[in-house]
Amino acid sequence: MKKLLLISFFSALLVSGCDLFNSGDSSKKKIPAFEWREINYFTSDSITTVNTDSNGDLYVGLKRTWYVSTDTGRTFQRFRKPDSTYFSRIERRNDTYYAIGEVDVEDVFWGSPITVAKQEIYRSKDGKNWEKVIGPFKMYDIAFDNDNYMYISKLEGVVTVNLTDKSKYHSNFYRNSWWGSIVDVVATNSKGDIFAGCRGGMFKSSDRGETWNKITNSIGKDYDDINFLEVDEQDRIISIAVRRLLISNDDGQTWEKLRELDSYNNLQDGRIKTFEGVYPTNMDIMSNGYLYYASSFGVNIAHPDSMTKFYNAGPEGYDYDSPFPYGEIETFSNGDVLVYNSRRILFGKRNLNSEFWIKRL
């Protein structure tokens, strides 16, 4: 799923060009889109995941433990995890924590014993005492619906798990001997539909994963490779297919190409400058429809009414020749943002008085 990074913001007001950005209070031009600070609490261990929830809580997984912050990373509370695993994803659903844990499993390859990394799902009420739900097997993404079901993308398909009684159903619908049969991403909408993305396109199920139908035949086989998939609060499907940003407003029946994700715009000395060859590594959608994506150059942002332009929103003052190697992005409901890799986390607090937002929203 989820979850690289330099921030760019887009706007439909590009038509007015330089005059838009040269007018107004000059003092606001000096205020960056975000105030950035590094969360340097974790210096002696590798960061394995960073996740946020709708309450603004922050979850950070490390190799040896995991932490929760309720004040955007200023203070943290430490929790336990199961032995011999580390978390690659942490979510909270109602009063329960769910985590994907990486474990080493003994296997056989061509008659010889080997050790391979696989995944298990755990859940906990208090964040300290964990119960295994399912696994181990290769897992790539998870999603939940409103009826207490969880969906796990895996090799060749999706596993449906009833979280009430832990019953499960395995469905296989994708096999590709050339590219491998990985189903990379999975998401759900408010109607209970499930969407799964892979190198063979996007598939949809309306019966909790029992049957699947392909819904991206119309986008062309050269672009039928789903790298990112998310469903927003309006049930719009946002997808990246070979760097093309696609959107569907009718549950995948039709698709609109918004743009090629190979560049972003930045305001420099009163002029719009376009940077080419910049590709997203991760993306997140705000509840108000703003699209944030990360690249090796930072965070880029697009407006929900015009997703044809992305603008860079920081971190301010970084070196274009040697950028911070962003890997993932997470957003908060108020527009604040996190970008991170395995060693560093940067938190960006949104400056509402910045001309970046005033002129482009």
C-alpha cells in the first residue's frame, strides 16, 4: 500500500504565471510551505516503517521495538513487539493495533535448505501483548473494510480474513511467469469492493474476494502495470500505472489519465521552473483530496480540482545536486507531512500563511 519524498504542490492557477506569485504581501513569500524539523529520536536502530492514523498518532517501527507518538514526534512511548520479528506496517483499527511482522522461515530451494523472509499479521489491544492472526507467507499489502474483514495481497492473489473468527479464504487470479506473480497493492471502498493491483493490471472483487474481474483493459497493455493504488473518501480510485497518474470516478469502469509523473514545478525567483526526470516513490491522498507524492527530490503536492500540476513544497533549502534520499511519505489530516527513509524522519508542519498555499489553493 502503502506507504518517498519531496513535496510538490499543484494548482490550477498556473495560467496567470509570474504575476500571480509576484503580487500580494511580500512578507508571505518568505514563509515556506512547511516548517521542517528532523525527528532524531531514533539514531541507533534502523527504521522499518512509519505510519499515521486519522487521530494524528504516529507509529514508528524499528528493528528491535516500536514507538507511538501523540504529538507529531516530539515525545514517544515505547512498546513491545513479538520476538524474532520486526514490523513493516502498523495500523490501528478502532481499539486494535494490527502489524505486519517480518520473520525468517526455513525453506527448501532446489533440494537445499535456505532461510527466507516471510510475513505474519499480528494484533494487539494494548500494543504490548500480541496475537498472531495469519502467516507466515509472502505478504505485500493489507486493507480493511467496514465489516471487520482484512485483505492481504500475496503471490497470485488475495487472502480474505474474517477478523471476528480468523477464518480465511485464499483466492488466486493472477499468474505471470515472466514478471512474477506478485499482487503488490490492495485497497477497499465504502461499498465493500476490493481492488488489487499488479503488473498485470488492476482487478476488482465485489464478493469479499471470491471472484475477480480485470478493470484496466482500457488503459493499454503498455501501461497496465499498477505501482500504486488508493481509494479516497469519495470512493475515487487513484492509481499510478507506469508513472501515469490515473483516476476513476466509477469504481474502475472508466479511467482518466491525469498526467505523466515525470516532472514537477517549482517557483524560483518569481518564475515557474519545471524539473524533469523526477519519478514518485510513494503517494498519499488527503481526506480533502490533495495528492502528496514523494520522490528522491522531496514532496510534491497537487490540488484536488486540478491534478495536472504538481508543485514542490520542500524541504526548503535542500541541495538539488545531493537530495535527501526520501523513501516514503505519510500525511496527517491537517495537511502536515512526514518523509522518511531507513535512517531519518523529517516532519513538515503546514504554514497556512505561506503564499505557497494562499496563491495556489
